[in-house]
Amino acid sequence: MAAEYPVRLLCERLACAPTSYYYRSEGGDDTELRELIEQIALEFPCYGYRRITVELRRRGVVANHKRVLRMMREENLVVQVKRYVRTTVRLWPLGCRNG
């Protein structure tokens, strides 16, 4: 229909902006980045998304940390963080001081 009628008129009738007609998504294929992230995660199993993002930059791939985190979550590669638990040692195990 765009060949027969002007795009502006068609978009006006459909109540949408002409830019919507001309819009082309720039989203590319993420398979190469996913494979590289998986390779790094297997090589360094303790690396989280921040370290993997830095490693990607070292290898010449520029990727946003939020994008890396999203892909790691989708592929179940997120490392579980071990929290530090402070243990205490009782100086007087029986609860009383001698002396």
C-alpha cells in the first residue's frame, strides 16, 4: 500500500507516527557474545558479571555490564555470593572468669 499512497497519509489514518513505519531495529545477534561469556565463565568459575565485563573489555569486546548480567541470568551463569560470617571465640567457655 505504501507504493500507492503516501506514507504520511497511511500513518495518519492508522493514528501512528511516520517514524514508526521507517523504524529499523539495531539489535543484533547476541550468540557470539553469549558464547564468549560462557567461555569466560567456564574458564573462571568464580567470576561475577563485573569481572566478566572487565575480561570482555580486555579481549576487545565492549559490552555494557547490565547486558552481561542479563545474559548471565538467562544462561544461569550467575555466581552465588558467599557472605562472610564472623565467628566469635568465647574467652571464657564456662561463662565465668577465674581470678
